[in-house]
Amino acid sequence: MGDSNNWIDVKETDGHDLKHLVIPPHYAQDIERVLIPRGLIQDRISKLAADIAHGCSNPVVACCVLKGAHVFFGHLIEELKKHHNSAGKSIPLSFEFIKVKSYENTESTGDIKISLSEEDMESFKGKDLLIVEDIIDTGKTMVALVERLRRYQPASIKVVSLLLKKTDRSNRYVPDYVGFAVPDLFVVGYCLDYK
């Protein structure tokens, strides 16, 4: 699954006892342990932003994949604004929000429906896109999304995902930037799609 030096690898046996942390009431009955504490998520997002900024030389269109990635997106953009590229300049950012549907029940179909119009996607021509996702599971949806967006001739497409699931169902797709590789468990929190 790529170079594990590019993310924090969370093992299936990792986690923190609930009695040591404050748990939101709406999760209290549904979780066994906390895999990644909030502070570690915040620190990791700051590092991802620094890495992304360092590699930017042009204005970036940051595309939030809704609904699950919206909190990660907000925190990542906040951090990106604090960092400079390798030339020491701040990164001009614009934003887009994309709903992508590829699941029927709990299975990814690989066929995607995108909420953007043709005109919206045609505006990506010649621009650097940063796709922001909450979790990559099988990889089918992201591969299909990137292939579709390439048709509109952006200058580049980079993908950042907070989580990359270590699963046998994966097509081995690995984003350009990953926060954490997590075990093949149903994970919740940080506004990941839930219920």
C-alpha cells in the first residue's frame, strides 16, 4: 500500500479507552475505543497542509468531496492559509464543493454521479486541483472521479485524504497525501458519514 512513511499507520490493536476521553453523546453507544485522538488529527492536518503548500507553484482550486470531508476540508484550508510554497509565497486558493455518488447501499459501484455542471468542470481547464476526501475505502470512487476530471484538462490533480483504509477490497489506489492508514473497521467521528 505504498510508502508508509507518508502517513501514520494505525494498527487494529491501537486505540484509547473511552474512559480517558470526552466522547460526544451521539457516539457513546456505538464506539468501542478512540483510534485517533483529536489533537493528533489536528497536528497531522497541519503537517499535510505544510506538505501540500510546499509542492504548490500555481493557484489551487480546492475541491471538497461532500458530505463527509467538509470538516477536514475546513481545517485543512485554515492550515493551508498559514503556509507558504517553496518560493516563500502564500497559495492563492479558490473552492469548489462536489457531491459524488458511487455507492448503492454499502457497495461502491465504480460508476459515479457528480453534482457539478459541465460548465463548472470546464472551468478547471489549466488549473491545479486539490481533491479533499475524508476516507478512501476501495479506491473505486476516487479513481473514477479523477479520470472524469482529467477530461477537463486541469494542469494537475492531487488528492488528499484524511484516512486510507487498509482493506482487501482496495484497488490499491493511494492518494498523493494521506493523514492516517486505518484498519478495515467501520470508523466514525470527525464528521465522517455516519448513520
